[in-house]
Amino acid sequence: METTTVQATRVVYGVNDLELDLAGRRITTVYTVLEQVLNIPREASVTVNGGRVDDEYVVRPGDEIEFLKNAGVKGQQA
């Protein structure tokens, strides 16, 4: 009997650290799904496996996605 192991995608934002099956989805879709759950601001930067990517990047099995709040962004701007 053969077993196939699907590598989960790790998603990190602040203290949140999730393992989800997101392979094949674009970053823009991942953001849309998680923005309210994790309270991710739209201006957050995105890295995959430590490198910056754009919204059209397609997630691969085992990727690590991290959403980063830009430095100095706190509350509403004046």
C-alpha cells in the first residue's frame, strides 16, 4: 500500500502560525481567505520561503508564507 504525503503550507502572521493545504492557490487568494481570520492589513508585505513575492505567486507544497506588517504602521494614519 502506497501512501502519499501532502506537505502543508505554513502561514505566519505575528503570533499566528498555521499549517494549511494551500498548494496551487495564488497569494491573493490566500490573503482573501485569511485577512479577516488573522486580521492581516492589506498593506502587509508577503514573503515565501524568506523571499518577497507578488500577489500572483502560486503556492507550492511545503512553502512557508509570512505576512509582515510594515514598520511604523500602527493604527490609523493622520
